[in-house]
Amino acid sequence: MSKFLKAILNIFFLNIVLFYNKIILKKKTILFYHENFKLIKIHNYYVEKLLNLNKKKFFVIYLHADQKLKLNNYYFLINYFCELIFCVDLFISNNVCDYFTIKSKKIYIHHDIMDTPLVNEKEKSNLKKRLLAYDYICVSSKNSTKIFDDLLNVEKSTKIIPIGYFKLDYLLSKKLKKNTSNKIIIAPTNYKSFKSMTILNDLDYLISFILKKTSFSIIFRPHPSNSKEKTILNLKMKYINNKRFFFDQSKNYHKVYMSSFCMITDISGTAYTYAFLTKNPVVFYCSYKKKIEDKYAKLFYFKNREEIGIVIRGKKNLIKLKNIKKNIKFYKNKINILMKENLIIGKTKTNFIKLINKI
């Protein structure tokens, strides 16, 4: 069956189901749309936990852009066909969408724990226009509101609401056990988004340095959007036979995080998720000149890097890696203080339910 025909059939089915639940059963109908199919299997578990609501009051359904995906209560729909779906009270996404269901209130849940740069400077105006299509933007903390306030110029048509970061709430509630380990995770951001700040050009050297100059093992976890890129696959093939090199694409990344003692990244938002979950340090590797990040100097992401780890600038300073494991307890204390000062812990779902009940 062609994806076009499959989408058309799903439109008919969805409109019938949504009509029945909204008009006949008088439920509040919620549609979650996941447009980035590369990230669905990483985010969907936490989204479902967040949207596990009172079934007598709410009807929740999930749409996605991956024709091959087979998950219960998930339906394939080409993004622009969302405009043919009716009887939806709340349209929710954690990727910025351009097409929405008819006459719905629109909620964007930002999937980042800190005020990580959203896009490069050239794409800011386009992102602003897209975000202003939403009625509500949910962010993880009060500090995270600033990056959206600055981008949207506090236009009142879109409300920015700090509710917490559900993924971290859930993982902390599981009280995951850490494994004694000699492994470092290397987890770069999507290098296509920030080409001037990516770790990509030095990745080969970095991996080689760790394997040759230290006793540490490596878990290489590329960004899901880059995992099948030629550069990444070449690195995988080059080192895969080394017993201290592991290539990871698992969706349950928290288990991988707990099996390491440190993370190396560039400007990935996962740096803070890692630190707050594991209480282990993060190494921010910068292959670029410092002036490139000056425009982001006011962001808490950059201000607080040395509260959760160290900043290493260039290959010459990689020698600092050898001492990172000696300071685990020191960073654990600093990370705990930063969490208490900046995060909304354990209240995300409560705050979210308050919001959707109010709308």
C-alpha cells in the first residue's frame, strides 16, 4: 500500500474515532504528532508515560511520519494531512511542526533540559515564525524560558510555561543503579545544526587519543539524526574491532549512561540530562575558537558547563581527560547544587495536567 493511500485511510478512521470520543463520549481529545521519525523510538516511551491520563476524561492518540513504524495506538499520517483532522482539542508535539489539526489548541513540549541553542543564527527568524503558531510552549525550568522569550520577543500570543522535564523525573523515580565503570560516552549533537561548533572534525583524533593514551573504554553514541551518515559509519568501521570501543544506538540510553563515569560532547542538550541523572561529570570539547560561542555567553547552558564538568579547548588540552575520574565526588556535589537551584524536580506531570485541564 502506498503511503498516500495509507494516510487517506487513516484520515477517515481517525476522524470517526475522534468524533465519537469528543462528541458522543464528551472526552477531551488529545493528538500527539511526532514528525521526526528518527527520534520516535527514543522519545515515545516518555511521551506515553506523560500522556497516560484518566481515560474517562481524556482520549489520546498518536500520529507519526514513519510509514514502517508499528506501535499500538500509533497511526501514520503525512504531516500536511493533519489539516484534514477534526475534533481534536489539543495538538501536542515535541518537534516543531508546520501543519496542525483543525481548530485545536497547540502545545509544543521542548525536549531539552537546559537552554541549549535552538538553531544557528540564519534559521532564527524561520523558527520564530514556526513557534508562534503554537499557543503554549512547555519548557523544563524558569531558566529555559529566557531563550524562548528572547527569540519570540515575549509576544503574548504564545505562552511560555516552565513545567519541568518529564524524562528526568521518570528516570530519577526509577532509582537506577550505577555500574562501576571505566567507560566514557562520546555523544555529539546533530552536526548539521551547528557546523561551526561540532566535535565532528576531531572525533577520529579524540577516539584515537582515548584508546592510545588512556585506559578508558569508549561508548560512541552518535546523534540519531547522524547515525547513518558516511562520516559516522566510517568511524564505526575503523574502530569496531577494538575491544574498548562500543557503538551504541539503543533507545534505552539511560542504561548506557549509568554504565559510564563520564560523557564527552560538544553542545548537545543531553549533557545536562546525563549529569543530572548520573551525577557524573561532562567534558565539553571545543574544537572552535572561543569567540564563536560569545553570542551564546548569557545562556545557562554555557555559563554552567564548569559546574557539571570541564571545558577542553582543542587537541592540545586533551591531556586533562586523564584526571577527570579522580574528581567524581567533587562534581557530584556541584551537580546536586545546580539541580536544586535550577530544576523543577518531580512535578512535571502534575504541572502538565494542570495546564491541559485549564485549556
